[in-house]
Amino acid sequence: MMIDARSLPDGKTVDADICIVGAGVAGITLARELAGSDMRVCLLESGGVEPDRVTQSLAWGENIGIPYYSLDVSQARFLGGTSNCWHVGIGGPQLGARLHALDAIDLEEREWVPYSGWPFTRDQLDPFYERAHAICRTGPFDEDAGSW
């Protein structure tokens, strides 16, 4: 069931056992993995099913670090998240998402980056990436650029 929170009365509480923040590829994958369980799952997304300018404006900002794509076009605030920016055909008229796993350094502690590092390694994430690829029908999990 999908509920647009803008249609809920003020002060209404949504009860769930688990709240997944972000309906991008990772959030959708996790929600699908939990579907059919005894848990009440809330998949929370700042946008709706379709993109809209007002919600997308939440991504506007200035990047003052390493040069990167404009924030308002490199992140999508609606169901599917940024995967909506990377369409690829998966057969017939259907489109799927193109996924790229985090690099090992994205998870490592770096002395020059405050609060960096995660309590797990890239290798520990690989089984989850494999499942996400299967659920999102993006083909086998293969990060070798030569395969693309």
C-alpha cells in the first residue's frame, strides 16, 4: 500500500516495526526483502511516485568540494531515487536501473576525512549487491568495467 503523507491528517502517526529511509535502489531492495514477513515496514521517501519541481528543489545546493555534477540533477527525490537518472533497457518496453557498488575506499577510514569509515568492508556488502542486482533486474553483479 502506498500512502502520500500529504493526505494524512496533522498529528497522524504511522506505526511500523521498521522504517527504511529512502526509496532508492537500496531502500526498495530492503523493503522487498522484508515483504511478506511479520514485520510492518514503512518505506519513507521525500518525494512521490513521479518527480515534481518543489520536492526536487530540496536537492538544490552548492558543492564546494571536489567538482561533481550539480546536486539537483545528480539526485532524484522520488520513488526509485537516483536510479531514475540511469535508465537502461531490460527487455521490451521496460527500463531498469544501472547500479554501481561503492568502492572499498568509500567505506575505509581516512585520516584526512573526519568521521570517515564504516564498521564493515566492501567484501561484506557484495552479497547484498548481488541480491539488489537480481531484484532490480540489472544483470549479474559484475563490477569489471570490461564487462560493460
